[in-house]
Amino acid sequence: MDPRTFLPPPRIDVSNPPRTGDPAPTLALSDRELRRAVVAFLRHTGCPFAEATARGLARAAAEYPDVQWVAVTHAPQEPTDGWCAAVGLDHGVHVVADPDRSLYATWGVGPTSLRHFAGPRSLRGVASLARQGIRNRHPHGSRWQGAATFAVDEHGIVRFAHFPDHAGDLPDLDAAAIAAGWNGG
């Protein structure tokens, strides 16, 4: 375990997050616009909650193929790629490495508190995931970095935003797909 992951990340200016009905901030996808999409900003790679969300994204990408699925990490590209392969996030989901956390900041996803990731609800969540075989892996990034999930419709408007109350509060990806405009086909 890397003890540096317990240090707060360097301070960055974090924008106000988009609310439902706001235009989505930019997200550079090399080959397409962000339309009818679900964007999940993950906690650090290695985090059981990030892994549970990643597995959910992979499942949802298979179930809702007409929705774009995007996962954003704040680990460098190489550790991100290794982690994605280890947790099964290797196709169907576009993964963006954002080690300087500029995308996190643009979308209003800032750091959290110690209670957020080490409070009783999060610790119960870690124990529950451990019983399902999801445990801490070698971490990259900061445990303090928050997570969030957004759904963007075909017009580039945010239709769903989930900011977890605690680290174990995972997004409802089915609701996000529907909010993004999943058309059943």
C-alpha cells in the first residue's frame, strides 16, 4: 500500500458542478462529442468503490450500447491501463486519465473529507464489497479525491448528477442511462 495516497492532493480551483439542466462542461474525447453519455469520475484507482463502479460501468455499457460510457481516473495513464485490465474495464467504456485533475475540477468534482472515505458508512461499504471479492488494490491517486457521475443527453445537457454522500454511495447507472436518453435499442 502506498501511504502517499492518504495525503490530501495538491489544491486546485474547482468549478461549481453542473446541475441538472445545465450544459455539460467539455470533456475531450478524441473521436466524438459527448452526447447521450454517462461520465463517471472515479475515486483513486485501487479503491474498492472505484472498482465496483467500474464493474457497473462495464455491465451498463453492455446493457445500454447506444449510450456512451466514460470513466475518468486521476491516476497516470500506465497505472490506469493496468487497473482497467485488472477490473474488467477494457472495452465498451472510454477511459480518460486525468492525473492533474483538471477535468475533475472543470466538472466540480473536488476533494472530500476524511469522514467521507473513512467514516462508518464507507467502512461498512468496504466490508460489504470485500465479501463480494472486491478489495483494495495497489492505489494510484489520492483517497481524498471525490467521485461523481453525470448523464448528458443528446443535446449536451446534464440530465443526471450523482455526488456520493460517502465513498460507498455508488451511482445508479441504470437511472443514468435512462437520463442520458437510452432509447431501448
